[in-house]
Amino acid sequence: MADLAPRRAQLAFGVAAVVALLSYWAGLRGGFTFDDFGNFVDDQRFAPAALHAHFWSAVFGGNAGPFARPLSMLSFALQISSTGFNPWPLKAFNLLLHLANGALVFALSRRVIHWGQRDGRAALLGADALALLVGSAWLLAPIQLTAVLYVVQREEALAAGFVLLGLLGYWHGRMCLIDGCTQGWRWIWGSLVGGTVLASMAKETGVLLPAYAALLEWLVLRGEGDARGGLRALYALVLVLPGLAGLAWLLPGIVSGAAYAARPFTLAQRLLSEGRALVDYLHWILAPQPDALSLYHDDFVVSHGWFTPWTTAASWALLALLAAVALALRRRLPLVSLGLLWFFVGQSPVSTIVPLDLVYEHRNYLPSWGVWLAACGLLTGWVPTDAERRATWRTLVVASLGALIALSALLTALRAQIWSNPYRLAYFEATLHPRSPRAAYDLGRIELILASGPASAMDGLGVQQMEYAAALPGADLQPWQALVFIAAKRGQPVQAAWWLGMRRIVATTPLRPEDIGALYSLVHCGIDGVCKYTPQDLGQLAALLDFAARRWPGNAELLTLQANAEANLLHALPEAYALMLRVVALDPYRYAYWKNLVVMQLAAGLHSEAAAGIARMRELDPLGLHGSEIARLARRAAPEVAP
């Protein structure tokens, strides 16, 4: 396997794609999980009737990220509008996207390795053979599974697809430029600018496209064919200036601490912890273990100092060594240098200062290509001069990498089997991570859903699991909320200890999105009539919301929940109206808040006040996504407000 003919390499990669398809197939039967619910399953804008009436509101009206990720939302909206909330076609699309991305990775690997071998120096493996190993390892790696079977992480895979297309277009433009083709600059500019825009509209990690291209330029192409130095101006405009603008946007909140207000760690603690996380990622990519890979890693221990735990200093020392190796080998073994720096660049937005959760496997989706490129480049970088020894070393390298790829396919298939059943997945996650509040809660949630009634054994297990999840360090409000929800839904007494448990969490931990979601469920299950709250329960809920609002008086989302509870559960309309006035003062740019205020004003007969609110709603709806809704409210406010 010194080298393969291009046609044979393509056929061999096709076989790897079929193996990937078979490895993932069982997992397509699985259900939704974790952020799937918050992003579209429980989002009323994705309900079939809402999609039919206000399709573009679901696409552009979300809060999935700073850029709203409209291309990803569009793909979800199109599928859900035709197949409903059926996980199978959504996961199948993700799998097809992963296979397509694998083909793009293989194509990019071939080009990069061919260029690196063009000087005619001896190589242990030819470009096509080495690209086949790199592409197959990336495609079948078990760490990629959450980007495929975790439906919402289509965002990551879709952004990666546009990044890869942009890099291939950039490469084509550079080859044109080297050959003296006048169209080269159009390809270069179009691929970097257009690819970055499209990738960023799928997920914010798409902004890394120019950084990846800069690595290819620095370490592989080395500015060849750029007689007038136009590449320097290019990267100043598409990389340096946007990078400085992004830092200027992020740094004020990070330096002030406001960005970390909802996190149980500081900026310094996050940076220390991410060193250990990056070393774990390298381990999980190259030597995956079934008991290490997981959907949930919220039990990851935060580093509080260089030696607490001691692996913090050791991890950062290893990362510094790898960075030094990458710089030292940039001329002798450029593939190794490119691969290592590619991994670091890919992790730069999600593993540094941005206040995200500490660990997620899908963050390695595109960065892991660099790890495989570096590993394969290192193993094939030594070429014995003796022909017999060279043949022996080649056999060992190919056999080792082939065995690792085969093992990766097997582990991916095993993980897919676990993901094929929601209860099996929840039980597996909670068993492997007994200190994970999210895994413990998810198992309890599934057990309560599967319970046939209050007297069933599964119901008892679910309640017991929820109580266990609520007692774990770092737990949020969700387990307590689930216990209250189940009891109130059945008309059973709600234990005072459950309300006290929620109050204790509100008093001692930052307010997290999961806490807002739990409070939302408590309020709206009462409004919808699902929860049969007693007057005592309503008093406890109102006290909890008031306590939370006094602790976080600047949280508009929390105050909105309190206003809804005051208006629809306690029927205290003046208090609700005052709260909504505070909400729109805190966040005057959220359409939904103004809508709530206008509805209250119309219910109270305050038509002239509603007129100003409706005008503001029109200003916040420049695309006319809510035109029919605004017109309906305007008709209710007539004659003060013209339709």
C-alpha cells in the first residue's frame, strides 16, 4: 500500500463510507435528547401549525446563538414541516451530511498531501493512500457520534461542511493563481467570504474558515504564486480585522465578569480546566474508550489552580510541548505541524475565553481532522533508507492504523446501539457518570415517562432517581421541578421540601438556562391546566419566583415568567403589568416582550398605550415575520391603532 491509484483510493473510501453507514444505522432509531428539546421540539414556533403560518419566524426568530443560525434552523423547519417530530429522518439527514463531509475531508486531505509530496522526496505512503487513512479515521471515529445522532448538532456538521467547501474552493483558487490563471482571486475571495458567511449562518464556529485557510497557506502553500503580496491584504481583511472586532465585542462582558455570571466557574478557572479538556479530547480521538465517551460531561472537575487537580499543570505542559513540536517541525514534517495547529485553532473559540460549558465531544468534529493528519503524518514521516526495512515499517504502520480504524468503527457501532433506545442511553449515561446531574435527571425523566402509573415500579424508580439527581452537587432546578410537576399533575400533595430545595438552589447557585426552563415549566403547566396547584402551591410558586426575581432583578426572562404567573395564575393584573413594563425597559429589543405587554394593555383597555407598543413591535419586525399577528392586535386596539 505504498500508494493507491486515485480511482482505487476513491473506491476504498466509498467502502469506508458504507461501513460508517452501517455503523450508525441502529442509532437512527433513537429519540431526541437534551438541547434538542429547547431548540425545536419544545419550541412552539416549530409546531406544524406554527410552521405553516409563520415558517420564517422559526428560521430567523430563534435564540440559538449570536447569529441565530438560520441555515440550521431552516433545515430543521423544512424537515419538521414535512415529517413532523420524527427523529429518524432528522438523524438520517445528519448521517448523510456526515458522509458528505467525510468525502470533503478525503478530498482536502488528498490535495494537501499531494502538494506536500510534490518535491519528490521519499515517502512511506503515497498521497492517496495516506489521505484514505486520514479520511477513514476521521469518518469512523467514535467521538463524531454526537455530531450525527444528537440531532441539534447538525449545526456543527453543517458549519463544518461549508468550511470544507470554502477551503476546497480556496485551494482551487490558489492552484489557479500558481498556474497564472486570472480567475484565481475570484475563487479565493468568493470561497473565503462566501464560505465564512454560509458556515457562520449554520453555527458560529464557521468564522474559523479564514484561520484554517491561513494555516494551509503558511504551512503548506507558503505564499507560492502570490507575486504581488495580495494574500497579506486578504488576510488582513478577512481574518485580522474581524478577529479584532470579535474580541472588542466579547471582551467587555468577559472582563467585567457579566459573561460568567451564569457559570459555576470563573474565567481563570475555565482556562485552567480547558487544558485538561484538550488533553482528554486528544485521548478520546486517538484512543477512544467506551466508558469515557459520553453525551454528558457536566461532572468534569473544575480546576481551581495549577495543581488542583495536579493534572492541570501536566496537561498544559503537554499542550505547550505539542505547540513547540508543531512550530519546530513546520518545515521538516509540515503535515504534523499543520495537524497540531489545526486542532488548536479549531478549539480556540470554544476552549478559551467564551463562557461555554467546559466539555462537549462535538467540538472536535472538524478539529479532529488535524489530530489524524498529525498522527498519520508522524507515523509516515520516518522513511528507512533500506528497502526491506521500509517495507516492514510500512506494513506495521498500515496494519496499526487499519486496526485502529476498524476498532473505531466497532466502537461507533456499539455507541450507536446504545443511542438507538432513549432508556438505554439514559441508563448508560447515568451509570457511567453517577455524579452527573444532567445524566441523573435524564434517567429519572425517562423512567417517569415510561411509568404506567403512580403505583408502577418504574414510577417509583423515577421519583427515587429525581431525588438522587436533585441532591447531586451542581444540580439545577429541573429534578425538583419534575417532582412538583408529577405530583401536581396527579393531584397529589406537593412536598414542602421540594419548594425548599428549589429555593436553596436559587440562593446558592448562578441562574442557568436550565433553571429558567424549569421555572417556565412550573408556571405554564399551571396556566395550561396540566398542574392542579392548590392555593398553598400557588403561594409557594409565587414566593419562589419573587425570591428569584429579587436575587436577579436584571433578568428580563425571569421577570417575564413572574409576570405571566401574576396575570394567569394569581390574577394580579396590576402587578403583572408593572413587571412587564420593567421587562421592556430592561430589554427593549425583544419582540416577544413587547407582544406580552401589548396583550396586557389591550386586556386592561389601555388602547393608547397599546398603540405605542404595536408601533414598537413593527419596528422590531423589519422582515414582516409577525405581520399577521401585529395586524390582529391592531384590529383589537381600533380605532386608536390603524390596522
